[in-house]
Amino acid sequence: MNATVLPIAPSNAPTNAPRRSNSEVLTATLELQGKKVIDIGCGEGHLVRLMTRHGAKAFGVECSAIQLEQAHAQKPVGDEVYFEGRAEKLPFDSDSIDVAVFFNSLHHVDIEHMALALNEAARVLKSDGILYVCEPVAQGPHFDLMQPVHDETMVRAKAYEALQGAAELGLEAQNEFSYTHPAMHTDFAQFKERMLRINPHRADDFDGLEAELKAAFERLGTAEKDGFAFDQPMRVNVFCKS
């Protein structure tokens, strides 16, 4: 694994962390060329395609049929492959993967299954394989924007708590650092579409809070060339399978 090129910030003070994009941080932290890599909870496959472009043999695993359909609909950038599956039961042989990634996904695993998901990642990793876990912290403008309709305070805390037991799974902690990612939304309509794609059952709640959410969008966002940016503190934990 390449050493991280980012300054390490205390995990309890992520708002002081450097402002970098998620893609920048991942590709600066991980050695991807020629590696077999899985993105666990890959969504529509953005990260799978990114890692493929950086020379990895990349696989995406996703449990949502809608997200998986979108991933398959994208033009391939190489030989990336997508599987329907869950973090708790990965469709890979033991000791077969160089790098496993949970990007913005561990906190979406049911709380009672988080440890099992980490154990599955450990199972499929080769000896000296790398586990990269990147999770949003429950603070910052983007969290404040989402909280009324998508409050992840508890599940994000539980995901970090689950990582504290990684050593029992044969995963040795290598690094922990924080940075601030500028989460982008083209406009309020796109933000609404994303939130309802994640939480379709909250459509009525969203409609009832729409005026409040629009005001928050305008207050918290910073206009940029491609839309509106909302700073989101992120925490990365890197482990090596012993």
C-alpha cells in the first residue's frame, strides 16, 4: 500500500481537516495498479469505474436492484464487474482479494450485521490485503442539510464503533485520518432526487419539509461551477489483514 500523502487530522476534529475530494483521497492512499479490488456497497458504480481507470481489476457489490441497474447502464471504462450481493455474504472466495473498500457504505449495513460485514471483508482479503473504510462524520453543512429527512447520527456512530473490533477479526489498524469532502448537488431538485432514491419511504416527510429544506440548501451551500458544494467531514480507517 502507498503511504498516505495527506496530513493526519485528529478524528475528533474533522472540521479542521484538509479539503479534498473523495476520489483524490482514495487514489492517493491506495495502490490500485494490478490489484483485485472490491467496492462493497458500490451504488451506481462510480468508485468501481474510478479504480478501474487507475489500473485495478475492480468488482462492485450492491444489494439495491435500482442502483445495480444504474451501474450496468453506465458505459464500461474497462473490465469492471458488478454483482448483486450483500456485505454480510460476499460472492468471492476466501483469500482472493487485494483491497476491500467500504466507501460511505458500512453505516448502511444493519447495525447487528456490521461486525459480520467486516468479518466477510477479512475473509476474502489475502494475507497483507488492505481494508479501506471511508465514512461521513455526523457533522458539517452536508449532514445538517440531510438531517431532517435522513438523520444518520446513530448509524454512523455504530459503524465507527464496529471498527474498534477489527483487531479481533485479524485486521491490524494502519492509519486513521480525516478530511473534508465538498459534496456536490447540481440544484435542489437533484438533492431531492438523491434523498428520495435512498429513502423512498420518506417522500411524504420530504414534501412536508420542502420549504425548510430549500432554505437550508440556499443557506448552507456554496455556489460553484458545477452546482452547489456542501462540506462533509470524512474519516478514513485503513487496516491490513495479518
